[in-house]
Amino acid sequence: MDEEQIRSRIKSWVAAQNADDLDAIINAYSPDGCRVHNGVPVCGREQLRKTYAGVWNVLTHRTMKMQNLLVCGNTAVMEYTEDVTHAGTGGSTYGEIAGSG
């Protein structure tokens, strides 16, 4: 993939996040693709699906906005803001997500 293709895929991924389209999000990753959050990598579509599904049970009504995107070779790093509603407490690959309140 060239840089423009990567940027296009990331924009589609953000749109899928905002549409709650889990299949589109997972399919935006290569089969062995990784997401790294707070230094913790989650790799492979099966693990990514499990992680997203767990987080989405707790963090609902999500709205993501991309702030910056850096592409270097086949790696993309995105800075974003996300407004969410904490619907409860739950665990994820990244640790426990505490409820708000």
C-alpha cells in the first residue's frame, strides 16, 4: 500500500468507528494487523474483534475525530479525540475500564 491508500483506509476506519460498524473496522486491518494503545499491542483480526467488542460494551455512543495522522512506510500513527458514554465497568485487553460517576 502506498501512503495515500493507507490514509484512505484510516479515514474509512474512523468512519466505521463512528458508524459502530465492527466488521468494517476489523476488515480495515490486515489479517495480522495490530493496534497499539497505551503501549499494549493487540494483533490479528480475531483478537482485535474481541478487544473492540469488549470495549464497546462499556464505552458507547462513540464519536471519534482524527487530529493528526503520520504515515511512515507501512505504519500509521493517529492522534484522535473520542467522545464516549461510559455505560458501565468492564475489562479489556488494555485493562479494566472504570465506569464514570
